[in-house]
Amino acid sequence: MKRAALSEFTKAMKDSHTILLPNMLHYHNSLLQAAFASCGYHLEILPEENNLPAYSLPYISGDYCLPAVLILGQMLAAIQSGRFQPDRIAFMEPQAGGACRAGNYYNTIIQSLKKAGYGQIPVISLNAFGKEKHAGFTITPKLLFRTIAAVCFGDLLMTLYQQVRPYECRMGDTQACWERWNGKLCEDIRAGKNISLKKRREQYRQIVHDFAGIPVEEKKMRRVGIAGEIYIKFSPIGNEHLERFLQKQDCAYRMGGFVNYAIYLVDSEREEQKLCGGGRMMQKGYDAVIRYLLRIQHDVNRSISEGNRFVPDGDFERMRELAEPVINKGCRTGDGWLVAAEVADLAEKGYENILIVHPFGCLVSHVCERGIMKKLHELYPNVNIHTVEYDYDSTRALRESRILLGIGGKNAFF
């Protein structure tokens, strides 16, 4: 593909422009907004709209994967809604890189905006590799530190919320606790308070204590684990509000946090540099980042374990071990071996039903998710493991019926 001309996000735009970010990390969004606000950026999450493919498909091929179609659709829908002025916004696109198309359609977004008549809108690539630089946007140590804090707090709140809400005695207690802590943490991150490693450990324990204090009813529920492609797994737009659907089915559900994925990305880049002969200083840099991320993951997991009622995500080193019998650790395309590790982790935690969700047309998912099913069934014969594809051309009813059949839901049919 011919490289599209880039509209620069200048230093002056930092004050005048609003940066719009696709809605992927539902539990983390407001915390990420606070982290960016603390560094002078006006970040907003793209609003949810109906029929997003209708906005994007006039400008891109229908062969693109669902995340590409939905994210571009969100961008164009936001412009055409009249809520935002095209001359006062920029778009931010998280870019993981690698062979996955979703990590490489930054250029496609720029070309599509130009075709639609919005070529003046800058598109900022959010990546950890220093690519696609803009004078007005820099990932400084301050921004990186506060973003990591936001992700850790978001993972913690998500893990506790999902383990308490299905069992709460009074409907709404878990949501109220989440909102209270989410609001406080946003204020702290925005002001730069209580975010040192020591202060965060104290906050972790307080959060766990408050969630543990919510009255619960011990009852047998269908337990459903969610793994799969990162966008479909986390984004309520991508998975058509899968959590809400499982709540209506009286399921206790859980998905792994984002921190393991972040470590996986850095680890994959480190391994690639080793194979390709990267410099010693670069290797040391990756090693230092991974050590730091493992340290903060350990802090979060230890705080969760101390709550007695709660079970933390598997730490990264354990996840690598779980994936080893299923798929080679050299498989780092897209979500790579991490999906197998997530499924194994959920199975070992007692989730008897596991959904591997991914977008239709995602070749990486067909290899790294469908391709591991036989081995997973051999290792965990008593666990119902099913893949669920999301596609803008198929109906929601059909998809939900497949989910119900996969988990043996109370309203399953056919």
C-alpha cells in the first residue's frame, strides 16, 4: 500500500485539539483519560454508535477484519454526528505492530479519512516502539508511568468486579463500589497523587478490602471464562456487550486483565530483537521494562490473593508455562501463545465453560485460536471450550445462540 501523507499533530494542537481514542478497554477508559489529562492532553473515548460498518465500508474493503471496520466506523461516525469539529480533533490508534492487519492499518485510516474529505485530521499512533512520531505528542516517562498505573488499577477493579457482581446480595453494590473507587483513582492520577509504587500497594489493599466487604450469596452459577483476540475480548462494541449478555444468563464470568498482554507485547519485541541481532542497550532496555511490569503485576496479584475471597490472574511467567504444552512460545503473531495461556489459566481456575472470541476474517485468530482447539480439548477434556466469531454480516441472534449452546445456557435452543 502506498504510504498516505501524514497530517501532523503539532505542539500547538496539544492545547487546541481533542484526541479521540477507540473504545476498547471499558474498565480502563476513564483512568486512561486521567493519565493523559495529567500530561496536558484532552483525551475522549469515541462514543458508541449504531451500524458502524455503514460509515467505514465505503472507504475500505470488506475483507478487512472487524476491529478495523468498527474503529474506522467509530471515527467517521463521530465526525458526522456533528458533536466534534473536524478542525479541532485528532484520532489516536493503538498500534501493536507485528503481522496482524489490525496492528498495521494506521496508514489505511489516514487514507480513508482523506477519501472522506477529512485529511486535515491528524492520526496519532499509540505504540511503544517510537514509530509514526508527531511533534505534539510524546510518550514521556511521566505519561508512561501514569498510564501504567491506570492500567494496573483498571485490571484490579475489573478482576474484583467480575468476581463479586454475580454473587452480590443487593443489586448495584458492586457497581457502586467500582464507581466510587474509579472516581477517586481518576482524581489521584490526574493530580499525580498516591501513584508511587508504595502508595499504589496501599491503594490496592484498600480496594480489595472494600470489595471483600460487599455482602455476597454463595450460590452455584454457570462459570464462563472469556479469552481471545484483544479487541473483541475487551471492547463492548466489538463483542456486542458480551458481559451484559452473560449477566442476563446468570453466569459468573471472567476475562484476564490487560497487563499480561502489555508484557506479552514487550516480551515479543525483546525476543525478536534477540533473533535479529538487536543492540545490547536495546536488550537491556526491554529487560528493565519487563522487570518493572512483572514487579507491579506481582504487587497487584499479591493484594488480590490477600483478600482470601479473590483469585488473581496468572502472572506472566506462569502463563508462559501454561502455554508451552499447547503452542510454541515463538508464535507471537497477533495474540499468539497468550490465548492458549489464558484458556489454560481459566480452566485451572475452575471455569467449566470458556469462550474464545475473535473477529471473522482474522487470519491470525484462525491459526492461534482455532488451531489450538484440539490440543486444548485433550488437556482439558472436562471443559467446554468454544470459539465465537464476530462479523458485521451475521446476526446478533445467531451469535448469541451459539454462545448459549456453547455454555449450555438456560435459554439455549436448536
